[in-house]
Amino acid sequence: MLNTLTTKAYIKAAEAIRSFRENQAGVTAIEYVFYSNNGFIANLQSKFNSLANTVNSANVTK
């Protein structure tokens, strides 16, 4: 269930950022922050991957 929630959150964030990127109104230098090699998107993806790995490796017992 947590993995599904994590995936849904990642998809929502990625869609919102993609929508923002495709909006050409008011294009500013802030886009360089989001889309550089070590920008926001790369860091966000890294954090979600780390979270997914942690959740997948969790050992839950009753």
C-alpha cells in the first residue's frame, strides 16, 4: 500500500512539473534550476527511488 502511495505521489509530482515545463507563459531562468543535470527533477527522482528502495527492503512481520 505504501509503495502504491509513493508511486502515485511521484506520478502526480512528475505530471505537475511536466505541465509547468510545457507552459510557455512567463518562461524564466528558474527552469534552469529544474532541468539542469543536477537540478530539482534529478534530485526528486533520486529521493523517490531511495524511498522506494527503503520501503521495498522493509521487513514487516506480525
